Amino acid sequence: MEFDIFFSFSKMDLGHGPPGDKLLYDNLFRQIRSADELGFNRAWIGEAHFSIRTEQHKPEPLLPHFNGELCINTDILQIASVAYPQTKRIEVGSAIRNIIANGGPVAHAEAVRTYLTIHQEELRSSGRKLNIGFGIGRFAYANEVYGFKPRNKAEELLWPAVRALTLREAAEIFVRMLSGETLGSADVTPKVVQRTEVKDATSWAEAMQHVGLPADTEHITIPPLWEFQRVKLIPEDVDLSNLNLVLGSHDPQLQQHINQWLPVKVFNLSVTPNHIIDQTHERMSACFHPSGGPWKREYMPRTVMVFTCADAELMEAEQDAKAEAEARDAMHAYWQAMEGTVDQGKVESGMENAVYGSPAKVYRSICERFHPNDCLMTWFDFNTNDAEVVINRMKAFMEHVAPLFKNT
């Protein structure tokens, strides 16, 4: 089993005022250095754009009760430029890079190719890769700044389908431009919404009325969001073997579609049911781009919150109780921050999706819930701004739990 680490990289006011951004960045690099020393394979960093605090002043704020910023990383390439020279073996990745924001998919493909060119020898000599998890981000308000929103009444009525197709459009442009193709918007797969894909027949009929088509029209083509003449990116001489791509979407059709051009792996969350996990592995085994070799289970990292108590002065039952209390406090704090209240049902659901306890119990829980060839994206930096606390959580897991897997 492989162990990666996820840093949500939040900025929270936990009752003493929010910490400074520079301190948080210093803490992040310190934690990445510790993760490298402890033996984690990859450090995945969250990403966000624009202040939640400003968004909270809008008429219908998304997270009105969150006291801080969900994440303060806006560019994994800059983080990687600092983190790689400070470490020896750990890789760095985005979870996820929003390819809608900051210029759209063409600009992101250009930025990644430039990074790979500049850092080619550094990556090659250390045997490491740049890991780009990509998608469209979590929050509509950030994407709207860049024009990712309904452009007319018909798109508004059909938005769930249009949104999915626009993600496909962005992902295809990003991957094909990244691969070095000469590409224009006319070369990109058309965005066709089928009537059968729209659950609400009334919405379909009303949308057809707005575009002057009969209600029984079977499909409609949506104009591209990015219109551009055929172009080819520079730098031209780029070694893509130093790049690992991971798609941040559970859309089965998109997972298959994007693997036509480059090998693109898939992100996953710990809350995903096992039958969906199995279906995804089966699908990816069939569609994964041949240049990436055979599909492997570790190509779909699975996020899991980990609470380990390895206090040698406590009995195992006491370690279990202490870790469970820490996990429960974290779940309460999470839902309080997200919703302004605590739903006990959601707390219990969160507890079911976390692993907690003594090293022995955490080991047993992971063995029961995950396949031995899975890659776990372990998560420790919740409900604290203190780097030392996060590092101690990392150490408890890697020094007392991870070795148990080597002995089996």
C-alpha cells in the first residue's frame, strides 16, 4: 500500500485571529519537508481562488459560517518550484488545479509545459514527477469570474448538462495542448446536449423555445466557451515523462474521453461507495491510455482522514479513546465551520469515513476498508494552524502504522 499526503492548506480563525499568510506558507513547506523525511510518496496541495470572506457578503453566500479561507494556494507550480529543491524524494501535486480560472485551459497547458522545460533536469535527476490533478474547482463563484456560467436562458435551463460538457471541453483543450498538438476550437469535440440527458422535460421544452426549435428536438449543439484559431504552444521541446496527470472528476464518460490523448489517472474520495470504486477500476483498466502502461489500483488515490494516537504512556484502549475524541472534535468543528451548526448524523457519517485509534486499530481499519494495492491520500492538517501538531500527526502514522504494512 502506498501513502500520499493531502494538505488542505486552510487559513482558519480558531479563536485567536487568523494566522498570517506568510506563516502558513512557511508551515506548509516545513510540513512537506517532514513528509519527505517520513516517507510519504506525494504531497497533494488543495487550491482555491478568491476570498471566501468577500463571497460571504453576497446575498446568497456559499459558506456563510466558515471563519477563514478554505485554502490559500492559487498556483501549484510556484509551490513546486520551492518544495522540490528543499526535498529529496517526495513529489508535489495539485488537488486540484482549476483549469477554468486564470486564463483557461490553454494558459494552464502553457504554464505546465514551461515549468517542465525549466525544471526538466531537476525532475529527471531526482526521479520525480510534477503531479497535476485538474478539474474545474468546487465553487461556481470563482469560475464565474472567468465566464464559466450560463450565457443565455437556454444554457441556464440546461446548465447541469452544459456544465459537464464545458468541463470536457476544458479538459480536452488542456490535455491536447499539453501534449503538443496544433489545435483550434474547431478541432475540439462539439458539445452536444441530448434530450435524453436532461431529466426535466419542461426545462428541455423551454430551452428549445428560447433557441427557436421544436420541443421534440433530439439534441442541441452548444457553442464553445473558448473560441480560438489553431495555435501550437511553446516551449516546444518538453519531456512529458516528468508529468503525472490526474482528473478530478467522477464522470465516467469524461474519464474515458480524456484518455484518448494522454494517460490521465483519477482522483477519488473516501466517501465513494465500494461498487463505484470497482466500476472505476474496471473502466480505467479498459480505457487508460496505452502509453501509461497497464492500469494499477494505486493510480486512483483515495482520500482518508487519519487520527492516530501512539502515546506510549497509554494502554491501547486509552489510545483508541483519545484518538476517537480527537476525530469527533474535528468532525464537530468541520460541520460547525461549513454550516454554522452541528448535525449529529453528519458527524457520525464523517466518523465512519475516517480512520482513528491506536496504531493497531488504525492498521486494522485500513486493512478492512481498502485494497492492499490502494494508494491512500492521508489527511492530517484539519482544525489546526499549528505546523507542529500536523507534523506530530504525520509522525504517529508513518512511524507506528505504516511499518505494520511492511510486515504483512
